[in-house]
Amino acid sequence: MAVVAGLGLWAAGAADLPGGAFPSVVAAVVVMAAGGSVGLSGDAGAIAETNAGLSVLPLSVSLAGALAIAAGFLRPLRHRAVAGTKELAGWAARIAVLWLLLLLGLGLLARHRFAIGLGNNPAGDIGDALDASPKVGFETDVPLTLVFGLLWLAGVLVVAVLVSRRAPLPGRLLRFQESVRPAAFAMVVLLLSYVALGLVAGLVVAVTRGHAAATFAVLLLGLPNLVWLAFTLGLGVSWEGRVDGPFGLPMPQVLSEVLRTPADSTLSLSTLADHDGRVWWLLVVAAALTLGAAFLMAARSPARVRVWQHAVHMAVALTLTVLAVCLLAGVSAHYGLSLLGIGDLGGGLSGLVELRPQLGRALVLAVAWGLVSGLLGGVFARRVHRRGKVEAGPA
């Protein structure tokens, strides 16, 4: 996680931050990726006020950590058929202790303060004269980070056990593996397929259109944020948000064009298509990959599972997946500075970026897509030889 975060920040130019802040920024990004709490603070003297907030998950870093932790947790269990609850809890506890120690060290390292110059203009002169030059910093809420980090780890381990066919389960849970594991595996493959497609597209953009450093920064820090957002848009989910000030979404530019309005705007396939008609391909990709995931789920399920059961399993799995994406991919960031109650002292320094899903609509669409794709996937998988199916031999 630290390597991915460090490379992404280096590509973004964070290595040039003053005061040797780069290690602290890397630590802060890793803490945020693990679900930790990093708060922003501002100071602009006695007669000035600053306010800042940041709520965003660098999901590229989160995904790298989740894959590494899951692989390490499953490796010693891969040759076991059944494992006791105490044994699984023991392995999880060992990982949790190391994880909490690492988070504690990163939380203590992730703090720094920066001075922000207002430039050679009247606002800058006033700020210097009144000792109101803004400073912004960040620091980790260590106790809250340890709590959320432990919950993040628990989620990763649970998903790892659900997805892996080789991971042993306690005897009491074996009856659930035939309905849960194929669906969980299909959803992970679906999300990773989007990441793979986004990675290929990003590399093509970096080679053909220039700005390679900025593109690699996005790939290493927020690729899942973008491609999983595209996945929900392809399903018909709408998002709401606004971009104001000098800050904005990294790429593609069409997102900022839709959201850069005085009031909140709706981000959907139709609003994006007004700026670029190629976004309708998101619908095609979502349909193809969702149907492929449903077929994979049905093909990995026992032959005795009925078609309507595949539809129900897919609907539940896809709804939980879309819910997770909506909760993880949202963005909320703002920074403002005022002097004697007059806002935006920096002459354009203040900014706002918000992106939040229409959650009710998202869940309804996920259920509908899950039922239809699960039904079709179950029908198509009938011709595939599956576990529990016995071929008729000669008399």
C-alpha cells in the first residue's frame, strides 16, 4: 500500500512538497485507504478563518492492500478442507495485531502543516500585514483510525474467505458455501474486470495523449474510484455533485464539465452523453460484464441450483456490490478562507468537490439487473458441465 501510494503521489508531484512532507503525505494516504480518519485543519491568524474537509478513499491503494492481505491470510489455509472457528480466529488475530501496529505507526507519522501563499496581489499584502496568511495541515485521529482500520481488515478477511473456493470453513458454515461463494467470486471478478479495463485504457491514454505523469498518478491512486463509478453509471445509476473553484476531478474531463455548475448537477449517462456520445458504451460494457458475472456464478454453482435461485443470488450479490461501490466511491472535499467575514480571500483559492450517489435508485436498479442477468446466466450455464451433475453412461 505504501509503495502504490508513494508512486502515485510521486507521479502527482508530491515529492516536491516543502518541509519534507512527502513521507507524511504517503502515510496519510495509506491511512485513508485503510478506512482511517485524517482531518484537515486551517489557521489564518486572529481575524481570519479557514475551513477544510476531505472525505475520499484512494481505492487503488485500498485494493492493493486488500489483495496482499487476502493472499497472505489464505495461503496457509489453502490445503485444508475444513477449519475450526478457533483456528480461523487465531490466524485473523495474528494479522490484526500486526495491522494495528502498522496503523499506529502510520497514524503518528501522518501529520504536517503547509503555508499557502496568496501571491503578489492586494489580498496577499493584506494577509501578510495582518498576519492572516493561511496555513493548512492534516493529522490522523489515531483512535478512530484504529477502529475503522480494524473494521476494514475484518471486511477484507471475510470477503477473502467467501471468494476463495479453497479456503476452509467451519463445519457449521459449509451449508452456505454453495449459495454464497459462487456469487461472491463473480462479484469480485466483475469489479476486477473493470479495474483491468480501466488500467488498459489509462495506459493507452498515457502513451497516445501525453500527460503520462498525471495519468499514472490517477491510476495508482484512484483507478477503482473512476471505473467503479463508470460501472454504476452503466447500470443507470445517477450521482449528484458539484465542482467549484480551482479543484476538480482528475479525469476524464467530461465529469468536470457536467459537474462544474453553480448548483448541484446530476451525473448520469444522459447528462454525460450531452457532452460526449461515446459514454453510451458504458451501458454496453456494464451489460456484457454483468451477464458474464452471472454466467460465471451459475457455472460455479452446483447443477441442482435452479434458474430462479440463480436470479435471486445474483440480485442479492449485485445489490450488495453496488451498495459498497456507492459508499466507497463518493467524494467530498472543500477548502475556504475568509477575512473579517469576507469569503475567498485567496482570489479563487477556495474550492469544493462533491459527488454522492442517488442510493435508492441505485439499489432498485441493482436488484433489477441482478434478477435479469441471473436468470439469463442460469439458462446459459445449463449447457456447462458443473459440480453435482452426473453424465449418463452406457446401459
